[in-house]
Amino acid sequence: MSIWLFLGVFLLAYIYHGVGITMGYHRLLSHRSYKVPKWLEYLIVSGGYLCLEGSPIFWVTTHRLHHRYSDKPGDPHSPLDGQWHAFLGWMYKPTVLISAEESRVLAPDLYRDPLYRFLHVNHSHKDGLLCLAISIVYRAAIWFLFGPVVFAAELLASICAFCAPLLVNLYCHKPELGYQTYACGDQSRNVWWVAILSFGEGWHNNHHALPQSARFGLGKGEFDFTWMSLNFLKLFGLVSDIRLPKKDKLAALEAADVS
């Protein structure tokens, strides 16, 4: 019984945290590719926050810098600076630290939200400590309410979900992996197994070519769990203003030489 409980909780928690990152931090906050009611936005984003993704303002600023300087000087986590750097090392390099001014310029929409300002803690290292503290309290509550099996499954799921976008940073800009469908001026790649683990984020070349699109899996067989989840929420009238590639833009990209 315990193993089935463990596996069930792990799967549900992995979806909660993984979707919190890709649907919340990435496609909603970073690219505004769709709209949901504010209560649902906070619920989705909480999945990412509670697996230690940290301040949404910091995350969004970092991601918008990545798109601005993809695989060029100024890209916070390009694998061209080394595999460890792309995976985790960039978080600890002083040269990658983002100034408060950069955050205000690159993420003014998030600064207008009082909750995100609170979680950002005046642009200091304390935002990470706050995220850690809230996550510890959350998991302590899980332990006391549901016991060690549920706690262990949820904790492992959160660690795996935390690593999923780091796999995108590490593997989806390596020219020897995956494939490029569109020419977009960088090394972004579509890597199928990363897409499976990260709920569609691994269709990274598609995303870099069309960053405002809510749908990443654009080609045949490009499974995008997050896109399916958005369509599910749309059935209940909870999602609006979904942004998709315009036909002329898509046609121009498809006609361009990717070699």
C-alpha cells in the first residue's frame, strides 16, 4: 500500500511543481502568453515557489535576460560557459548577479504585484531564505498531517521538478543534441526527452523562435503537457487571451534556412 501511495503522491506533486514552473513562472509570468484569474495565477505559481524556484521577480528577470542575450555575452546560464555553469553554477557566480535596476526594467509587470514584491524581499539574498523557510514550513505541515510516506514522495517530486528546467538550460542549447526546426540566431534545440520530463519545455528551439506562444510543441509528435493543461482549464472558462503564432510569422520561420 505504501509504495502505491508514494508513487501516487509523487506523480501528483511532480505535476503540481512542474506545471508551477512551466505554466506559471515561464509561460504566464515571463512571457504573458495567456491570462487567468489572479487567484489561479497565485495557485499555479505556488507550485514553482514551493520547489525552491525562488522570487518570481528574480526568475522572470533572469529568463528575460536569457532571451535577450541567448548564447551571447550576458546570457545568465548558457552552456557555452560550461556544463556546470548552465546547470547550477550560474546561480552562485557574482558576475551573474542581477541588479535591482535590471529587475525593475525587465520585470515592471511583476513589481506592480504586492505579493511578488513581498517574495522578492527588496532585491536581496533574503528572498532565497524566505523561499526556503516557507518551503520548510509547507513540508513540515505535510509530515504532520499526512505522515512520512507522503512527505518523502512530495519532497522527491519537488527535487525532480526543480531539476527539470535546469536540464533545459544544460541540454537544450547544445548543438550536438536534438534538432532545430527554426532559425532564431542561437543554439536552442528541441530535445524530446527533456520535453517529456519538463512538460513541454524541451521544445526549446520552438520556444526561442516564438517566445510569446503558449504552445511549445508545434510539430507532429511534439507532446506538450502544459499546452494540454491550458486547454483543460480553458474548458472551464479559466484561461483567456491565449497567444499562438500568427500564420505569416510561422510561415516565414518555416521558410528560413536552419543549416
